[in-house]
Amino acid sequence: MGFLIRLFSRRGFFLFFIFLEVVAIVLIFRKNAIQQSFIAAKTSAINSAVSGYIDEGTSYLKLRQINQDLVAQNKALMLQLYGRDTLSSPTELEIDDTQKGQQIYSVVDAEVISNSINRADNYFTINRGKNQNVAPEMGVITPRGIAGIVINTTDNYALVQSVLSIHNIRINASLKKNGYFGTLTWKGDSPRVMHLADIPKYVSLNIGDTIITDNKSTIFPKGIMIGRIAGYEIDPRTSFWDISVELSEDMGNLHKAYVVNNLRKVEIKQIQDTLKKVENGK
Amino acid sequence: MVSRNVFTDIIMVAFLIVLQIFILNEMALSGKYIPVLYPVFVMFYPFYRNKYTYIITSFLLGLGIDAFMGTWGINAFATTSIAYFRAQLFQSSISDEADSFSFQSIQWTQFLFFIFINIFIHQLLVQYIEFFKLSRVLDVFVNIVITSGVSFVFVLLYALMFRIKEKV
């Protein structure tokens, strides 16, 4: 208290001067638009700086919670990524057959989940089965060619005999340009090459001619691309052409496949079975 | 001349405010350089009078000018500043130590310098606070110098008219 009295008695005039100046400054910043906006800008800048520091501090305190949230989110994403058995639901193609022609083939899309090409008889597995109306003796084609024939199914999977099989695959194939047909087999030499036999040697051939599926099969629809002629020579034993066909589909790189089902298979089988009865009856 | 007291001071303040606001402010040279006369009260206030009365009347003078010009506090701040620092400005205006604070004891050149430095500092404070923008520093400085020059003429006329140099 004594200090204050001494201060005022000695420095009274100076303090009074300071007081008057402070009053003037307060008036300046309270009443004038320019200075007021200056003060407002400065105070808001200080405000935001201080609240920014506070936010930063509190965000550190929240890190544990954020970490837990991220772990939970990661877990959910990983379940989505690895936990599902199929990437897409199966779709069946339906053709509107009320207008013209009846539907002969149904198609189910599938994904190849295991594959081999290095054995004498190769197989691969697709992720469609009985539940998706896949049954044995259905054809499997790919966007670029034929792939195989279904030989066994479970509820959700099917085992497919690959076209690269020495013993079990006989495919009716024909020359696209003139319709001559023969039998396509694999001799086990190269996974890209199959052999077309039974084409008479008077048929003229060119390297690069297209080989397609024939309509004399109940497994594959007519006109599916198989491959192109890579070379030909006369088989001395049969005096038919032995044609090397380079497959258009790379069997070592199968991903997407379609199962085709001939809806008239049963009917065709019935009529063919009558021949057996006749033969047996002889 | 009537001896001065607080009431005459206040009447003089009122008179200077009226003079400044209603006459001199209308006389703006080339539209923007207003002659500022009212600091004569602060400059030529007798040295021997009560300094509290002196500084508070100076403050009220500035505040009165502000009230009419709508520049609250700016003129009050500048006027109070030159009132407080007048003694120092007076000492710095004279070359050698003077015996007493009096305009009679100093030379005319010193007297003119004292007048100009007061007006200049007053204008410096007023205009820089008023414009309050660093981007216009040079622009405003030119304005301050010209206004100070114009005001100097008017203040000198006042000083000669009332024989300040001889009386105070």
C-alpha cells in the first residue's frame, strides 16, 4: 500500500498521462471501424492459434480411442476381403424364346479356383456346383475358347476335365471355312497345342485357319472358338490329316469360365439310346 | 489580458473546437489538406500553471474535436501526448540550457522549430492512427508533411496575432 502511495505521489502526473492515453486508446479501438476490425482480426487469430494448440493436445489424448477404431475397421475389412467364399453371385443367362427359336443352352458364370496343365490328364475346379445347377457332362468355355467338361460336382464346386487330357477328351471340332469335321485330342506335348484328326486329306488347309466346335456334340454349342491351325501333315497310318491346332485359350492362365448346359441333352440321349437297344437286340 | 483559470481554459477549448470544426475544416486546401489550429492551446499553455489542469483540458480538447469528427480517441491521444512531452520538446528545441520555461527567453528560430515539431508530431500520431495501414506509410507521410506545413502557417499567424512570443 505504501508503495502505491509513493508511486502515485512521485509519478502521479505520468500515471495520469498514461490513464488519459489508455482512455483514448480504448476509445480508438472501440469506436473506429478500421481499428476495430484490426483488433477483431488479431483477437480471432490469437483465438484460433490457442484453440489449435488445445485441439492438438486433446487429439493426442484421443489416439488410443482412434487406434481401437482403426483396428476394428481393419478387422471388418479383412473379413470382407478374405472371409468370403465367392466374389460374385452366380447369374444364369436366359434367352427370350417366345419370339424366335427356343433356348437350347443355359450359361452359368464361374471362377477357376485351381488348375493344372502338367499332367497327362488335367483337371481344374470351379466355384459352382449343384446349388447353381451345374451337373456332370456340361461344357466349360472361356471368353477365348473351350476349357473342359464337368465330371463331378459338389454343392458349391465342380471338378472339370480339362481339354488337356490324353485319355478322356474327344471333342468334335470343325473347320470354320468349309465345315469338315474331325476329332480333337491332346497328345500331351504342349499345353498350347491339340491335334485334330479325321479330316480327309483331299481337304485343302492353310496355316491360321480357324477351328471351332461342331454341332454334333451335346456338350458344347456350335461355333465356339477353339484355335487356329499351326501346322499339318499326313498321318501315315490313317492317311488323314494330322492337324496341329494352337489353342486360342491359354489353359495355364484360366480365371473366368462359363458352364454351358444343353437343355435338350436328355432328349438327344434318349434317341441315341434307342440305337444301342437296336444294336443289342441284334 | 484576463488572468487565466480553469473556466477560461474551458471556454477557450470550446472556442477552438468551434473554430476548428466549423471554419477550418471547411477550408480544406485542394480538398484534403486541412489546416489544424487547435493545438495552439496545448503549445502555448503557460508553463507555470497546474499541469493536471493542463493535461486534462488538453485531453478534453482532443476529445471534443473527436466527438465532432467521429474519430473517437485519435485526436485525444495525440493532443495528450504532445501536452505531456511539451517540456521535453521545448528543451530539445533550444540549443543551450534556458533559465526558465518561457518563450520570451528563446530565439525566434527556436520558437518556430518548437511550433513545427509540435504540429508535426501531432499530425504524425493523428494520421497514422487514423489510416492504420502499413501499406500506405509513404502516402500518409506525404499527407502529414503537407498538412503540417499548412497548419504551421495558421499557427504562426495565431502566434503573431496574440503576440505569444512576447507574452507567454
